[in-house]
Amino acid sequence: MALGQAADEVGRVTESINDISEQTNLLALNATIEAARAGVAGKGFNVVANEIKDLAGQTAVATRDIAEKISKIQISTTHTIAAINEIVEVINEVNMVVANIAGAVEQQSVTTHEISNNANQAALGIREMSEHVSQITVVATDIARDISEVNQASQEMSAGSSQVNISASELARLADKINNMVICFKI
């Protein structure tokens, strides 16, 4: 259950990053418009705006990639929970068999044949449980790999966000420069 909640939380973070990407894209569009208004003086401003737009696009792609991985994790989690439920059923069966064996021994009225049958049922239940544990191990390995991929994608997005901040600072600097140039031309 905690794994599913963690995947949901990562999903919410992904949505937030996607929102930031959309806002950055709008900022780049506004910067492109302002660069066009500034004419030749806004040429450098336009380059920075295009870089910001590209970074926003990369962030959107990474966000979609993370969302797909989260979906896979949630599917794996569902399969894991189903496998665990099967194990619980097998364990309950084993407990019932063991209880039957103990009752038979205490009452000393059960024949050797009945004890043998119950022991075989217990062995079958344990074998089934062992198979389910193997399946869970495979699913858990897949989940760990998917979480590692999500972590790597998050780190890449963090690096992209740092570049967006640098570009935004450069954009602000260029905007101030253009404003100062425009003031010089005002009568």
C-alpha cells in the first residue's frame, strides 16, 4: 500500500512539473513576442526565449516519461498485491492443515493415512507459497528498476530546471538591457 501511495505522490510531483513546464512555455512565448517588438535589439533575447521554450519541451517529454513509468509501477503494485493475497490464502490453507494435524495428534483418533494426507496438503501449500514468493521477487525487482528509472528521470528534470532558471535570469538581464535601449530612443 505504501508503494502505491509513493507512486501517487510522484504522480502529483510530475503534474506540478508539467504545470511549471507549461508556464515556462508561455513565458518563452511572451519573451519571443517582446523580442519581436524590440526588433534587431531583441535578437539575443529571442535566442534565449527559444532555449527556454526547448527546455520546457524537454521537461514536458520527461514528465510524460515519468507518468508512464508511474503507471507501470502502479500496475506492478496491483500484481504484487494480488500475489500477496494469494500467498495469504495459501498460508491460511497451510494453517488449517497444520491445525488439522495438531487436532488429529491430540485426539489420537486420526489414522496414519489421514495424517499423511494432511502432510501432503501442507507440502502442496508450501510449494504453492514458494512459487508465489518467486513471482513476487520478480515483480519486486521490476518495481525497484522502475523506481530507479523514475529517480533518474527526476534528476534529469532537476538539471533541466536549473538550466531554465539560468536562462530566465539571462532573459531578465536582456529585457533590462532592451528597456534601457528603448528609453534612449524615446523623445
